[in-house]
Amino acid sequence: MSETTNIDHRTRVAAERRERMRARLIESALLVFAEKGVGASVIQEVIAAAGVSQGTFYNYFRTNEELLTAVTQELNDELLRLIETEVGAYADPARRIACGVRLFLHAARTYPLLARFICAAGLHVAGPSSLIYVYLPAHIEQGLAEGHFRDVTVKVALDVIAGTVLTTIQRFTAEGQECAQPEQAVAAILRSLGVSRSKAQALVHGELVSIAVPAGSLLERGHARLQQQMLGSSR
């Protein structure tokens, strides 16, 4: 093996090791934010949860805000890929929004850690930098242009969707499986955008394909660690 090949191999291994460590820190931050919230510094808790030194941590992140941004961005990217795979081919923007929001809410019910993180982070994950405000404007604009939506602006529509999604997820965490179904919230969103009652009901009760979350995703890794923690605390 040539010296150049050895160098390339070492560089690749180092990059992979660095990526694994960054993923471990983000995964740990997700768990800590979900438990502690985002109002106070959680860096020491994340260091403890990840089992790393303080020096190692600061090689990757400097502040709470950087950590929160990293967690939010990775969750946004994962959910966007999963949702877009399902709804991207739909011609009707009302159907895209209905299906996309339903999938998002069902993911929050399936993954309590996601719901807890969203509740803890509040407008940090449902505000202007969130998946809702980044992904939905183009679909709302198309719906307004084509007459699917009416009597609402894009900004108001986004605020209505974000507020309804956030309060619905908060209800998930407070009431568990006994709370209202996501479809009721999505139907209310559609009606607020000017969609007729009959169409809103048809859209929210249509078949919904379950999204397949990859085993290596942040959602699955965080969920597995939470389950391990709960199992350990019950012993």
C-alpha cells in the first residue's frame, strides 16, 4: 500500500470518527433538551450524557444555541426527506399540506422524544427557522394562486399551522394516546385556509402511508437511547 493510500485511509477514518462523535453529541443534546428545555445552559449535561470530555465537546460546539441549531436542523432534514418522499408527487397543494402535517403529527405521536423536544424548544422549532416556515410557503402560495385557499395571507397561514401543530403536540405529551387524533387538528388547519368542510374531511381521512424512519436516523437513535434509559431506571 502506497504512502498516499495510507494518508487517504487515515484521513477517511478520522473524518468518519469525527462524524460519529458529532452525531453522538447531537443525539445526547436531543435527549437533554427534551428533558431540561432550552432556557438554561445544558452543555455540562450533554457532556455527561455523551460520555466525553469538555475539551472534546468544545471541538464541535461552543454554545447552547449551536447545539440547538444542530439538533433542529438534523431533525428538520430527516423529517423533510421522509415527508417529501410521500407527498412530493401530489398535484393538489391542499393535499400536500394535509398529508405532510398529518405525517409530522403522527411522527410526534410515534416518537415521544420528538414531541418532548418540540414542546421544550417551542418556537425555536416551530418558528421562522422551522420546517413549517421553510417548507410550506411555496405550497401555500400555489394553493392561493389556484384558488384552493382563500381569505388568508401566507404569513397568517404559516402562523396558524405552526400554532396548531405546536399546541397539538403539547397535548400529545400531556394527554398521551387519549388526546384528540391528529386528523382533527389538520382538518381545522385546512378550514382556516379556506378549504371547504367536505374537502377538508376527505383530505384528512384519506389513506396515509406510514413513513419508514431509517434505523440510523437521529429519531431512531434517540428513541432507542430513551428506551434504554427508561428500562434502566425501572430496574
